[in-house]
Amino acid sequence: MKNLWKYGKKYSFLYVLAIAAMIVSILLDAAAPQITKHIIDDVIVGGEMQILMRLLLGLVGIGLGRAVLQYTKEFIFDYAASGIGCSLRKDLFDHIQTLSMGYFDSHNTGELMARIKDDAERIWNAFGFVGMLVLECSIHTVIVIVCMYRLSPILTLIPLVILPLIAWYAVKMENGLGEVYDKISEQTAELNTVAQENLAGVRTVKAFAREGYEIEKFKKHNKRYYDLNMKQAKLIVRYQPNISFLSKVLLMAIIVIGGILVIHDKMTIGDLGAFSEYANNIIWPMEMVGWLSNDIAAAVASNKKIKKIMEERPVICNPENPVLPETVQGELAFQHVDFELDGKSILSDIDFTLTKGKTLGIMGVTGSGKSSIVNLIERFYDVTKGKILLDGINVKDLPLAFLRGQISVVMQDVFLFSDSITENIKTGNKDATEWESVQQASISAGADGFIQKLSEQYDTVIGERGVGLSGGQKQRISIARAIAKETPLLILDDSTSALDMETEKEIEAHLAELKDSSKIIIAHRISAVRRADEILILEEGRIVERGTHEELMEMRGQYYKTYQVQYGEEEMKWQSIQAE
């Protein structure tokens, strides 16, 4: 856990203060049996009643002192651990945000949620209550053994013999628990993933009547989680009773052998009473060794997992010598771009130029590489070969935040946050987007009409991922969000697929009014791209056709065939008659 100490340095003074309070509290606790010794030897046996009140006041003072010191110690540990846990969780979340899209392609959401929540919490405990008890048990045991030795070196041999046995059992248990906790942590992540996917996709589950299947799948993961926890319980049951039994043997041996020493005048009854009290005080740290080992093993396992994430480095990074233009016009150029992902060719020799204020349409069947062009423009991935230029500057030379700040994207998979409609539309630029811009963007996206009919209108809070809205309504809010950002480059990735033709035409008309924005429209429907200044037809990652709507129709190629499928031969004949 070496990498965690950087978090503890900030609170080092507080930890020193808390440990000092702990030591004084333990010393006061260790003084109590000495008073018991004097009460037995001097008051009960010796008859010195005049000192009884002082001894009793001493016990009261020890109790009050320990109460104050214990509160101080626990408060400081909790305060420091809360700060460390908060900083660790924040740094972990911040680091995850810097990772490239490729990392999220290979790691599921449930796993990352488990790291941020469960694993960070275990480390939090290690620096707080659990860590405090580990220190307290260790210091308490040492001080008590010293006090025992001062009373009777012979009797002290008993705990010195039994303590190593208890420690051996504790180590055995910890080793077993460490391995189990690794598996439990992994299974927790899988269980979270299954639950999260089902809750997020509850409508799909119900639509396909998959409740039974999903319940069985969850039960399988839950059973594995149960089995691992039972394995953990069996390890504890296997070793913890031995620890408890040895603790009782320790106490019995002290009473028996101590009684023999008292009979032979090797120690007083008061010495034996004090020694027995010390023996009772040393039992609780021993009995807690298993539980503390359990939690420490969990924290170590969690730290390994968090450390693994923190060691990940983003593949897509800011340039060492960034170029930061004063303004961006929105001219985009792909220069013979190739793109491979996991050894598979996605795009090959993509070459086009989109000038300021113009519109580029991109069509192709599913898997032809359309959305990959968007990912490359935003540098979610980097090109394998060729260049992408924004206003003549390689996108690799632009800071990531600046580059993405110049682009508004309507994603194919619409994602809306659990917030008001206003806040969702302002997502791209919350600080600069005024209310008037929000409403105007909604009007341009054809969303204002249905928003005004909602109970709270623009203040209506929508559910997770837009639950409660239709597919078309979510798309329109997503389009409004992109328009409100007011960037020189606007990309719509199949963003009107859930809209009717009339609404689509209305939105197209509003988009055409955005003269200062260059636009890329990716679609399956010809109606979405037919008015573009240039249309690219992709097939297996290559441009197989390009031109305006009229030019592509004259080619009678893939675009022409798509038109026939979507509009039918009757309209083709009608257009021929009109041309004549």
C-alpha cells in the first residue's frame, strides 16, 4: 500500500496526535489493575481504609481520562480517514475520466463502479476505524505484557507461549482470506454489472419477456457470490474458534499457576488480581485479530485493484507542444485516413474536405465505418495512417478539451442525464448557455412543442437515460443540446432515425440556417442527406461513391439502389414523367 501513503502525509500531524491520545489512554487503562492491586493488598488485606477513597477517585479519574482520550482518538482517525477516502475516490474518478475510449471498450461499468465505491470504502476503513484498532491492539498488547512482566516474570511466560500460536492462526486465516477477497471483489463487480444492465434495460427485458432468464442469470452470479462468502465464513470458522479457545486457556492457566504462586508466597493476592485483570485486557485484542485481519486483507486486495486502474495510461493524450488557434472556422479535412482497431481494418483511404458552412452527408450499411469517422474527429481514437485536419491543423496538435469544445455531436445512442430538460440542453456549455439559447435551440430541434406540454415544461426532470420520453423526443432534446453548444462543427450521427418525415424536414430547415457551422450528417435515410453539398457512400470502410444527390442518382450505383428501396419504383417513374 505504498502508493497510499501520499494521501496520509497530509494528515500525518493528526495521526501523531491521535496515536499519542491512544497511547495515553492505554497507559491509563494499564494503571487501573495497579489500583486494583492496592485495593486488595492494602485495603482488603492490610486494612488501610484511609486510602480507599483516593484509590476509588483514581479509578474514576482513569475512566474520565480514557473517555476523553478515546473520543479524541476516534474522532481524529475518522476525520483523517474521511479526508483520505474522499481524496482517493476523487483521484480515482478523475483518473478514469482521463482514460481513452479503448479502455472502456474492454472494462464494464459494474467493475469500475465496484472500484470507485466498494474498494475505495475498504481502504477508507483501513485508514480509519480498522487501522485504529490494529494500532491499538498492537500497542495495548505490548504495554500489557510489560506490566505483566513487572508483576510476575514467571506468569508472563504463559501469554508469551500462547500469543505466537494465536498469531500463527491469524496469519493462516489472513492468507486464506486474502485470496478469497480477490475473488469476492471480482464477483462483486460482475454482480453489479448484471444488476446495472438489467435495471438500465428493464424495458427491453420486459418487452422480450426475459424476466425469467434474467432472474436465473442473476441467481447464478448471486450463487457464486454466496459460495465465495461461505468459503470466507468457513475459513473464519476454521481458525477463529482456535483463537478464542487459546484465549480461554490463557486465562485459566494464569489463575491456576498464579494461585500456586500465591500459596507459595511468590506473589500476593493483589498481584494475582492485577495480573488476571491484565489477562482479561489482553484477550480482546487477540479475539479481534481474525476480524481485523479480515478487513486488512480486503483493503490490501482493494488497493491492488485500484492501483491497477491508476497505473493505466490514456492512449489518446494531449500534445506536448499544443497549437491553440484564436478562432476555428470549421473546415475539416480527412487526408487518406486509415483506421484499425484490435488488428481489424475499420476505415481505409478516407479522403474528403468539408469547407466552412457546408454540409457533408455520409451513408452506408451498418458496420461500414460511419460512426468511426465521428470517433476519429473527436479523437476518441487516433488514425492508423493519414491525417485529420481542422482548419489546416492536425487534430493531434490540438488540446483534447479544445478540440472537443469545437464540436457538437448528436450521438447515435442518445444519452440524457437524470436532470431537468434545461440542464440537459445546457450540457455542452452550462456556464455560457443562456435561457434564450436553450429555448431557441429547442425550437430549432423541434422539441419546444412537446416540452411546453410537459408538467414542469423545461424544468421537468427526466429519468435515467431519458426514461419517460419517446425515442423521437430524446433525439430532439439531444439535437437541441448540440445546437445550443454553438460550435463551428456540428455532427449528427443517425440522429433523426426516430423522427417522422415532417419533423425531420423541419429540423433540416433550421439546420440550414446555421450558416457558420459546418455539418456532417450520418444517416441511413436518404431524406436526411439528400440536400447535403456532398454525400459519401461507405462500404466496408471505403468510400465507394461520392457526389451530390443528383450526381449519385445518375451513377445508378449503391445510392440509387438505396433510393429505390426507400422510396419505391413508383416515385422513380413519377420523377421521370415530371422530367419529361
